[in-house]
Amino acid sequence: MKAIQDVGKTIDEIVKSISSAVEKNGAAIEILNASSELSEQSETLKTEVDKFMQQVRPV
């Protein structure tokens, strides 16, 4: 009976570890997606600023 309880506790700990890893992975993926979107917005902003600077520079 004790061995079965020990196995049950071990399985429970493994499940908790896996759940924690999945949560952390999910957060990491969200951060990666947000940073990718921010990078794209940064490139768009750079392009728009460059266009603006071309327009305001004396010809």
C-alpha cells in the first residue's frame, strides 16, 4: 500500500512539474510573439520616419 501511495505522489509531482513547464512555455511564447510584433512595428516606424525626413529635407 505504501509503495502505491509513493508512486501516486511521484506521478502527482510529475504532473505538477509538467503543468508548470507548460505554463512557463506559454508565457515564453507570448513574450516571443510580442517581441516579434514590436520588431515589426519598429521597422514600420523607421520606414515612416525615413520617408518623412526625405520630405522635410531641403531639395
